[in-house]
Amino acid sequence: MALAANDQTKPNDLDPFWMPFTANRQFKQQPRMFVEAEGVHYTTADGRKVLDGTSGLWCCNAGHRRKPIIEAVQKQVEKLDFAPTFQMGHPLSFEFASRLTQMVEGFSQVFFTNSGSESVDTALKIALAYQRAIGQGTRTRLIGRERGYHGVGFGGISVGGIVANRKTFGPMLNGVDHLPHTHDLAKNAYTRGEPEHGLNLADELERIVALHDASTIAAVIVEPVAGSTGVLIPPKGYLKRLREICDKHGILLIFDEVITGFGRLGAPFATDYFGVKPDLFTTAKGITNAVVPMGAVFCRDGIYDAFMNAPDNTIELFHGYTYSGHPLACAAGLATIDLYKDEGLFERAAELAPYWEDGLHSLKGGNHVIDIRNIGMVGAIELAGIPGKPTARAFDAFLKAYDKGLLIRTTGDIIALSPPLIVEKSHIDFIVDTVGDVLKTVH
Ligand code: PMP
């Protein structure tokens, strides 16, 4: 894709930016640049409109360049650009924390971070420190899940279950086990919503507990819906069963809601959607509609108190980021949650979900399609891989969709879709038609 002649960024200038999770050589041969965004569309460097079928990276839930958020950030930067939150405070961080805790019953504190990865490492550290604070210091093991994505910090890749993200980096955290993933194509292909089969996979937790003894295990972390590995939806009753087993053994349950948080499923959080309460849950992305980077870990009632009530108040949490509760992020976040509420976007997502589901499932029978799945306003189309080239088909689809004016996301040979919650039905039709079209020629 040639860049506009008057653009500063000629292909030769692209090398200094080592792009994240990108096929750098491919990209730099064939750059794809967004220069503007508005509502559900991006504009490319060569002036084309591209419908954002992925909410950026699952983060612009209210669409792009939303005025109330921009104005809130502009106003804030004129007033207080930065203030430390170590031994000092600024009012907006308390106001935002308070508003967030009001969004969900039973979680009375939040800890601010700057990203999903930081939220994950923060949640794991809070879990470990909490176990110590309550006299359970032998509980140091962590349990993640195969095909889990929990960001790229060493904690996150240790509990995560994506082989490629782990194998080049040497030793991980000690004392980590993985539950099996729940993706069973043979039994659950083309399920709408939660699959029927696979509840028993939660019982694998009992096996791991028996292996190590509960007194050594601090926490289990799972994404309620695994996003980055291809929208893997939990089998019916699975999360509830995990909760029961954790309760039985004094193990903390952490949900990684970096994608599911802030309306993606048509409820504020996955904990609301599934009716299962974790002890901690991570968020980022949609918390500020991605306008300013931010994350937050929600802590259930009693966790913070265990630290505050420790003898002599000796156990504070020795953890935090320079930008925890950054004023601009708090301003963006407050405006974002107001916008979600004012426009009823979570309810809107729930209302649109059946139309979305029907649209996606109409693609059954497309070339190479072996599964379609969906929940809330997220969905995936899984393609049969070419032997030895496990990402080739979806990547081909990605390039072709981009040429036809649609941004999709791919992982392996899975197409993942998560449009902004402000999409109209006509946009959903465009997404479905374009993907259908692309599938006709995917190699
Ligand atoms: N956890 C989950 C479930 C995610 O989906 C992501 C990002 N896709 C992360 C953590 C990491 O977030 P970030 O890229 O903001 O560090």
C-alpha cells in the first residue's frame, strides 16, 4: 500500500519503530496507516474509510474521537497535568475510583495501572500479598490456563498459555500450573453463546489442587471469555464451578476482564454477565475508551481491609506505578463511563447482540470456515489452517478485508470481531458482507 506522496513516513523511515506483535518485515513492505478516526471509522493515509471491526484493539468501545472524552482531557491538561499518587493525591483519582466501585456490587477498591499487562501483574501480586496478610503465606502457586492471554509482563506470560509468547523468554515465574483450555471444536462448533460441553474441564482444578495441596495455591486467573486467542467462550456453568472449587480450597479467583470489561458482553463486566464474582478482576482498554492508557484492578470487599487491619499497619502493598491514577487518564475515564451511561451503550450492546449473532452465523458454509462463535458484541470465525502455515488464511483475509474497507483482527487462523458498541445494524451488515466476500477468495 503506497503512502501519500506528501507523507513524511516513507517506507525507509519505518525501521526505527520496532512494532509490537507485528510481522515487521511484511508491514514495512506493505504499510497500513491510519491517520484519523471518527465514530466507527478510521481514515487511512491514502484517504480511504475503514470500518473499525475491532474497536481498535478491543478498546474503543464507544467509538472514536468522542467529544466529551476529548474535552475532559483537554480541560484537565490545562489545570493539572500530573500529580504523584505516592504519598500525595489529587481529587480526580479518588472520584474516579469511587465511581468505578459504584459500577459493580461487592468491589470496594480499585488499584490503578496503565495497561492490561500491568493490571494482571498487579492482581497477581495483590493475590500473593493478600494470602500473606491473612496468614496464608505458604500459598504462593498460581494457576492460569492454556490459551490464556494475560498481557506481556513476566507474571502475565507465566500464567498465560500462548506458547509463542512464552518460548523465547527463558524461565518464567516458578510455581505456575495451567488448566486445560475449553475450546472443543469437535463438540461445540457453531455454538451461539455459551457451549454445552466442557463444564467438567473446571474439575481439572481439583486435580491440580490434589497434586500440590491447597495450602500452596494462592490464586487462579482466567479470562471469562478468552479474547486474544480467538474468542473462546466458557462452557455453561464453567466459571461458577471454578468459583466453587476456589471457595472450597481458599484459593482466590481472578478474572482478567481487560477485554470483557466495560460493556463488551452487553453488561458492565463479565462478572455481571455470568453472575459469578471473582475476588479480583483486571480491567484496562475500555476504561478510558483508549483515549489515555489506563487500567484498574477491582478488589472485592475485604481485600484492602486485610492490609489495613494488619498488626501495626506493617503490611502495605509495596507496589504502584508513577502513573497510577494519572490525572488525564482519570479525566478520560470519568468522561468515558458517563458516556457509556448517557448513551446506554452496555444495554445497546445487549440489544444488538442477537442481530450480531445472526449476521455472524450466516457466514456458515463460507470457504474454509470450521466454526463460528459469539457472545455479546464479540465473535469469531475459525478457518481451517493450511498445514504448516497456521496463520496464512486468516492473515490473507485480514489484508483483503483491509482493502475492502474493514479492519478485522486475526489470531492463528481465527478472525476475531469486536466492533464499537455504537455500531448501527447497517455497519454490522457491512462487516458480515465484507467478511463473506473475503472468504470467497481467501487462499
Ligand atoms: N489481558 C487480556 C485479557 C487482554 O486481552 C490483554 C490485551 N489484549 C491484556 C491482558 C494486556 O493488555 P495490554 O496490552 O494493555 O497490556
